[in-house]
Amino acid sequence: MSSSIFPPPGQAAAVPLAAPATAEAPPATALYRPAAPLARRNGVARHDSSGEIYAALDLGTNNCRLLVARANGASFRVIDAFSRIVRLGEGIAASSVLSEAAMLRTLDALKICAGKIAYRGVTRARYVATEACRRAANCDSFLDRVREATGITIETITTAEEARLAVNGCAPLLDPTLPYAIVFDIGGGSTELVWLRLPDEPFGEPRLLGIVSLPFGVVTFTERYGGDGFSAAAYETMVAEAQASMATFAHDHGIAEVVASGGVQMLGSSGTVTTLAGIHLGLPRYNRSMVDGSTLLFEEIRVVSAELAAGDFATRAVHPCIGRERADLVVAGCAILEAICRLWPVGRLRVADRGVREGILFDLLAVR
């Protein structure tokens, strides 16, 4: 896969090059490892002595996320990061266009990303946009504005590519002793489901048996069913709609039969699952190192989801693992997750605080 090269700092002169704030960055010791050495030749993992700095940006319906990293053998070490809820896709289901307010919020976040990219001296990168830009009639003009204002060239990727990158980024958390995996990402405007067959041989690549992108996520369902709050009836309606939408994918691949026979694991990558994990763990504030790679039993998911659905916006907003920006969205995410759990009763879920950005970085490392 080809990667884009970020333009020289002079081409982004409008972006301040002062040292970026570090409040949202993970510690410099954050080390990510692939499930197998992706950058190998003749069985030997290569080490990057070029001094290159890699960056990956994921612009979704709800979030704008950036990772900046250095290579560490066949893995990478994060040196800077940024994440902000921008709600780029707010209202898009009704209007089919990105609103001016949403674009301005996103541009503000992307200017911060551009500052970090320039300050860190990024040499190889890929910047992608997903569902909101796929659906918006004015996406091209918006991405032109982004390029002019920040120097960042963003590509809108397909649903299949989004799913592939998410799986690539989460692959280190898959259990190699279980032959099949259901991997999902509950996004703001879409939900991706992937059915995988894990390799039998060491260092083999997982085989994609099926991918589907469903046209709803936490923003979509919240706008459709939330209003001033979620009633019990609205919650069950969301669960039923999500489950019905997944049924064809489940049937076509015979997933239920494989689940019943055992040997299937489930891995979730989204703000919904990481939020539920943080709440279940009783964290006084969100801690990625505690959440990423943790496990939730389905019963634990149902207990936390029921509590969140029964509460009001104010109660959810003051929770340290939710906050005001997610307080109105998390219930819709719980409903989509409940549909997945009912359809495929694996019994437990591995939680991934990683996804598309990490998948991009592994891709970049693999072609050194």
C-alpha cells in the first residue's frame, strides 16, 4: 500500500510550529506490537535506522484522531497523539452535507494536528476520512479547505479499507489459539463488522472471510432516537434495528453455527467498548493502559449498559470515563453492542483502544 508524504514544513506555514501541548498525548513509552512481525525479510525483523517519523490521522464522523510514532523494530513507539470529538457528521443523515459549524470545529482540530505533524518532523504518513466524508455531498470542497488551511491532504477511504485498517491495528490483541474472530468497530456514522479466520502457521496473516459496513453508528442513532433522552422502548428499537441489519451478514457466513461450536473470539474497537470497560473497572479517570486489552463478560456489559440507559444526560456527563461530549452518544453505542452480543453469544469481549490509526502505522512500517 502506498503512503503519502507530508509536505515540507514551509508548505504549512500558516500553522504555528510551537511545541504542541502534551495533555492529550500518551506517554512516550507507549509501545505497540503487531500480532506477528509485519516488517520481515527472510524471517528477520528489520529495524529502522533512517530516523523517519510516521503519522496516521483518522477523521471520523465523531472524532478526529492523530498518532505520531517512531519505528521500534517491527512495532512502533508513540511520541505524540491528539484526539478530539468534532462531530463532523452532525446532522448529515438529514441534510447529506457537512454543516459549516461542524467543518469549522473539525478545521480547528486539524490545525492542531498539522502543528504536531510539523513540529515532530513527520516524514511518512497517511491521513484518512471515513463515513461522514463518504456520505457528504460537499466532502470534496471541505477536504480542499482542509488542505489549504493546514497542508494536510486527506483521502476518503472505502468501508472495506476502513475495516481492514481497524483489523490490522487491533490484530495484536487477537488470541492465536482461537481460530475465528468477530471484530467490530462502532463508529459515529457506521458500524463495521469483520469475520476472520486466524492463521494456523506462525507469522501468517489473518484471512478476511467477510466484511460489512452498516449505515448507522452512535451519532446516527442518537439523532434518530435520542431526542431529550432514551426511553426503554427507544433502546429496544435501536437494538432490534441493529440486530436486523446484521442478520444477513451473520446468515451468509454461518457465524452462529461456528459460535455454537466454540473457537470464536470477539474483539471490539470503539469509544463504546472502551467507555464501558473504564466504567466496569471503576476507573477514577480514563486510563488507556488499563482499558486496552482488557476483557468484558457479556453480563458485565449488560449491567453497565442498563445503568447508562436508565440514567439521564447529567448523570452520564459527570462520569469521569464519559464526559459531556459523549454523554448523549454512549447509550446508542450500548444498544448496537447489545445487538452484537445477542446475535453472537460468545460470552466475552476483548477491548481494544486502538484501530485505524494503528493499522495505518503498521502498514507504513511494513513497506520500509
